[in-house]
Amino acid sequence: MAEKVDFAELQLSERIGVGAGGAVRKATWKDQEIAVKVSELLTESLKKNAEREITHLTNIDHENVIRVFGSAIDDVNNTNYILMEYMEGGSLYDFLYDDNQREFTMEQAVRWAYQCAKGLAHMHAMERAVLHRDVKPQNLLLTEQFDQLKICDFGLATDMSNNMSDMRGTARYMAPEVFKNKEYTDKGDVYSTGIVIWEIMSRQRPYFHLENPDNEYAIFSAVAKGERPRMDALRSDCWEGIKKLIECCLDEDPSRRPSMKRVEEYLGELCAGENCEDFIQMDASRSDCWEGIKQLVECCLDEDPSRRPSMKLVEEYLGELCAGENYEDFIQVLGDDSVAVVTFVKDPSSNRNLMRVDFRRRQTRTARMIFPIVQREMDRLGKVVARETVRAAHDGEREVRRAENDTEREVSRAAHDGERETRRAAQDVGRETKRAFNKTKKKLGF
């Protein structure tokens, strides 16, 4: 439990920020600099928010989550104070947009993203999983050297078991399902993290391209139409794997977004210096992925060109898979250095359904194949009908030939049997004739 602190022990100083439900001030407590979140307890809702934040921060012990020391109440002003560690570097938002405009490398950007994902993944994996619900740069704090990031402001956080479905949060970072008042899950935090990573890589506010980028309803409308922050705004040296990661996190369908744990693992590999920036290893290594797709990717990425299948064979095989109408986008990871990305899209110019397959491998260019599903199905059906017709005709012809052969064989057998019986009868007649002649000779005394 958080320590109950006597309000008189606090020495409050300047205001340093604003969070969900209250301002944040710098303070001194027990001869150490701390940050204090100040929340007026004017309503029952505000009281519950303050209690919830204290509970969550007390239960979470992680290097990338802000540490809480305790809480104090000013009974005179009906105000609650949450005592937290002070982060000298300010918020990530301040770093990105203050007047100093400090430069930072891709490695540093990825390290921030990794630490954010690491803290959230820990929260999601707790026995009573915690959803943050308001992941944004303002709630990500940095140390003085900007080398460590910590998540703060748990005023909107909730247990995953609560199944909350309200629109609390910040519009720029809200997932599409949140706009629709659907159940908030861990994939909502994943979506918000994707927006944050985009913001780090672009140093632009999300949806800056809209006519009214600060209008929540303009953002709601854009997201409802499928718009996302512009990928062409990312820094020129942004790694391809990071771009793909952002796209996966911002998927319209929450079930197709990676888990926070998988995002953490992938970003951790990048931070470790592994050369995996040109592809993405996501947890879309699904348990229900078809074995044939795995084998196909392995064959297409074979080191020996002579062992790779022809493009025609690949086309025919994928066309057969499409016949099952089990159209579902997925990313399939194979081994340590290859991945297949399968997506089903609609061609806006022809309104045809297309299947797009991207084969990626480290340090090689992406190979892409696109197949028109409807036309492919018609062609396949025509081939099947023709093949079955030919097979039926061939089977009929084979049966006729078999019957003719059987008849000829039976006639030949009957003729052979008749000839054999005739020879046997002739032999019997000759034998009886010879016996009768001998008897006659014997009677006559010859």
C-alpha cells in the first residue's frame, strides 16, 4: 500500500505539467525532489480517479513505470496529492516540441519506443492486468540524460477485467474501436503506442495534415474513414521494420494488431543491435496459419535459385488457397530471417478483390505478388470443370476399351477351350477305335 503522508511534510514549488485529472507540481519531501500530482476531490468521479491511480501505481513495480512514494490529503482545500519520483528530463512531448529542438538518432528513438512497450507489456502481463488507456508523449517522462523513459499518469487506467467501453482518453491516440464505444482491450494501448512511435519518428503531431487538426470531431471523422497519420511524414532514415510495426499497430482490426509483448520483443531486438530493421517479426506467427504458406515462403526464399518454384506454380498454388475463401490478412514469420505478409485488398480502379503477398528477407529486396481473386477463381473453376470433363471422358473410354478387351479375351478363351475339347474328343475316339480293333484281332486269332 502507498504510504499515507502528512500534507504538512510537503514543500510545494512550481507547476511542471498537467495530467489526467490534475496538475503536476515540483515539491520537496524528506530532503528529496519529487513530483506531486494535485487532484481536487470536488466530485465522486475525481475521487475514484485519484484512488485508482494510487492503487495502480502502488501495485506496479517496473523500471519503465514511474515510482510512487505515497499520497497526502489537504482537508482544508479537499485536495489529493500523489507523491512520485521526479524526472529531470521532462516529458517526451517537451523533448519533441520545445524550442531547443534537440537532434536524436534512430537508435535513441527506438530505445524510447522499446522502453514504453516494455513498461506497458509488464502492465498487461500482471496477474490483474492493467490497461493505461491514455498512452501519449505527455505521459512518457525522461531522465536528465534522456536515456530512460517511464510511463506516468494512471488516472484513466483500469483493470483489464473491467471491460470498460467509454471514450476516455485523448482523441489523437484513440483506437477506432474506442470511438465506437466498444470494449477497451490491451490492443487499444497497442494502437496508442503505434501513434506515439509514429510521432517520435516524424516529430509531428498526429493528423497535422487535417484542415482542423486540433478538432476532436475532425479526427474522429478521419479515423472512421480509415485515415491514419501520414507515413510519408516519417524521417528519411526511418527503418522499414519500424514503418511496418507502426502499420501493424494501427490496424483497423484489433485482433490483427500484435500484442504489446511482441512489440517489446521486436524493439528489444533492434536495441540489441540485431540487423532486423528491414523486416518485422510480429506475433502474427499465428497458430492457425496454414502449413502450406509456411512451406511456400521457405521454398521461395531458398538459397539455391534452382530449387525455388516457378512464379506460375506459386500463382496456381495460392489460387487454390483462395478457393477456400478463408481470406484473412496475416504476417507469418519463418526462422530468423524471413517473413511473409499476406493481405487482402480491393483494387480501387477495378473494384476487384486482390490478394497481395510480400516476401521479405534480411538484406534483400521485398518480392511482391498480386493476384486478382475473383478472376482467379473463375479461371480455376473453368479449369476444374474442363479437367473433370476430360477425366470423365477418359474414364468412359477406358471402360469401353476394358469391356472390349474382356469380350475378346472371353471369345479367345472359349475358342481355346473348344479346340482343346475337340482334340481331347478326337484323342478319345482314336483310343477307343484302337482298343476295339485290338479286341477284334484277338477274337479272330490274329
